Amino acid sequence: MTRAEQEKLLTAAAQEMKHAAGRTIALEYTVIQAMELLGTLQLALRHPANRGPISSYISELAFHLEMFLCECGAATRRLCAAGWNPEEDALSDEGGDDNR
């Protein structure tokens, strides 16, 4: 897709979303899915280039997920806290680039 096509697509999508701005989306997650989502958001928020208005919204979402998950108990609370600290990252057993 060319730069001009990207800009045209973004403009059209912005107009569509503007017309649907009053709609809401309700999502339901299991506790495990919520933990997976929190981990993904934590990784995204730890990226140094992830700054700006959207990161504030994502931070708020992550905070609420973490508060919900922390109600599960002390071990879950510790696991949630570890997700904010790169030094707590574990190598994947699935192989791939993250095992270097």
C-alpha cells in the first residue's frame, strides 16, 4: 500500500469511527485471558517508543486489569508486579528469537 493509499484509508476509517463514536464494546475475559492481556499490555507499555495519548489509556486499562487480578491472591499479585520489570522476564520454552 502506498503512502497516499494509507492516508486515504486512515481518513476513511476515521470518518467511519466518528459516526460510530457513541457505540460501546463490552468484553468478557476469563481470569487467564485477563492475565495474558495484562502481560501483553505490560510489554507494549515498557517499549521506549510507546508514548503519547494512547499509552495513557492503555496504562489505565492495564492498571484496572491488574487490580482485578490481584484479588486472586498474593502469588498472582506478585506475578502482575513482575510484568512491569524487564529483569523479571523469563525465557520462552517455545523457542524463537526471545531465547537468544
